[in-house]
Amino acid sequence: MQSSKGDERGPAREGSPPHAEIVIVGTEIVMGRIQDTNSSWLAARLAQLGFFIDRITAVPDRAAQLEATLREALARAPDVLIVAGGMGPTEDDITVACVARVLGLPLVLHEPTVEHLVRRRNLPDRSHLSPGALKMATVPQGSLVGQNPAGSAPALELHAGRTALFVLPGPPKELAATFEAHVLPALGRSAQRRTCSVRVAVQMHESEVAPLMEKISHERKGVYLKALVSLWGAEGYLPVDIVAASDNEEHARALVQQVLQEFTRMVEAAGRHWRLLEEEPSGS
């Protein structure tokens, strides 16, 4: 990303995992016209990096509500705040302007993005860019700007106190592309933990498996177990996620394997069956 300012991000709070919040912008999402897949995708990627997701909020394309949501989130001072959506060329794409107002920054035309759009659209020169395109090239002053590998609106990175604020385009393919290209490298440099997870199905009711999960969670630091009741299968198998966090991926993988063995032994001791739904633990 390109910027006129240095990186002001500080380390995560000592002794605790880094915390993140996600804000999804779009009236069509709030009204249920389209399904929000961005928040679950972002949450999974952040969790793999060892972040604890404190809150996911969806807001319509209304400036007052979006600005209030941003101010409230920044007041909680998460390590990372990701805002997705509302970066397009139309009048109701207000995210960038709202972010600028909340941070007290003027909007400026980002020349490298202008050049990127001219090249991407195979135009003779910038005079052929529409007002909407120039709008997408307008960013809060001092933003770190990362060009969009899959679209037009760039990814933005700003800082408010200890919070790193990332603003990403809303179309899922563009969101994923900008996250992988720009956000992931930035977070990977500062994230202090990694997580690893595996999913196992047990032939038990939630009330039966809960004491087993609680016992492990109380005895194992950095381990989280969650029964996925909504995915309970017709054969009576209840999926359970086992998530382990550590300072490095190798230790997280080893920890999740240890917990998997311990958990399945407890299931067998209760006279019940289990089966692995993921062949190998996944993590990042």
C-alpha cells in the first residue's frame, strides 16, 4: 500500500489475543435482499490469524448510522476494525466519506489509483474517466492505498489511536482479493498468535457433550470448543469445532491434535461414536 504517512500500528495488548471488529455496509444486506457472506469469510480469516472477533455489525447506506457505528467501534479501541462495502461509484456509496469525517480527514484524489483505473479500463487518458470512477479514486488524506486486483475500488488502511482501520470493497471476489493482497500481509506482520481448528462429529446430544467440552476448556489454555447444533445431522451426529491458539502455527496444530485425542477418548468412554469431518487441522 502507498501512503504519505508511516505505520502507526502498535502491538496487541500484552497477554491477550488481538481483538477485531467487522462492519458490513449495505442497505441490501440489512433488508435481507442479498446474503452477507463477507462477514463470515472475514471472521474466519481473522480467527486463523489469532484474532478474537468482538463484534460484527451490519448497517445500511445511511451516513448518520454508519458514522455512529464507526465512532462506537473506535471508542472500544479494537486492534483491527474492518469496514466492507459502500466504496462504489454511486451516490449511495458513502463509506469512504463517512470514514474521512469520523477521522477528521479531508478527501483527496489519489493519483496512483487514477492511473490504475485508466490502465485497467484501457482508456487513452484520465479525461475519459467518469465522475464515478474519480470518486472511487478519492480517499481520506494519509490513507495507505492498495490497488484492487479484481475490481476498481482500492483497499484503504488508516489508523485511529491503537486501531488499524481497513476499508474494503463489498463485492465478495473483490473483498477477498484485496484482503489477501493488502490486509493479510499487514496483519501477518503484527499478529502475535495463530489458530488451528478441526471439526469432529459426535453421536451425542448437546446436553451430553457440553460437560466434556467444558472440562477441556477449563483445563486447556488457548482452546475453544463449540457444538454446532444448527448442523446436527439426520444420523444423530453433532459437529463440534475444536480451535486452538498459540504463538505459532506448529504449536497450535500440535495442541489441536492433543485436544482432539483427549476429546474423542472422552466420547468413547461415554460409549458413543465419533467421526472426523476434516482430515487435517486447518489454520494459518
